[in-house]
Amino acid sequence: MADGISLGVDYLYGSGIHVGFANTGTMPGYTQWNLDAQHAFVLPEIGKLDVRLSVINTFDHIYELRNGTCIGVGIAPQYATRRGIFLGVDKPF
């Protein structure tokens, strides 16, 4: 923590779900890195205000979570979320 700023990093690893007839195959593994920064401001008329910036899937790694061949999923493949940048503001009461 430097000058009231908190930094965070998290790493997600998935080994891949079962696919194919009778779930005999496996999807490739995947990774995802997420970053965030948070700072608490104290404003004269408002008081404490927490601001957070998060980047999900920082390197915009495109990967398939499931290909639609496993039991009970149907035919639609599903991909992971692309890079997202989110800003959050929290006002404690």
C-alpha cells in the first residue's frame, strides 16, 4: 500500500472440463489474470469515498470454456469473458 492505494492481482487457472461422447475428452486448460487498484478519498462535504478500478482478463486471452459436446450442455459453445474494465465507487454510511 503506497499513499493509500491498494493494488491487487489474481490468477485463475482452469484445467478444462470434460467433453465428447460420454465425457471422455477434456478441453485444454486456460489462465486468466485480473488486476485492481483501490483508493480511499476523504472529501470535505461527502466524507470517505472508496474508488476501485478493476481489469478482468487483463491480457484479453480468448479461450473456450466448453465446446458444446459434453453431456447436458447442448450444441452451443461458450467462451470466457473478454477484457473488461470496471470502475466502482463506494460511499460508506
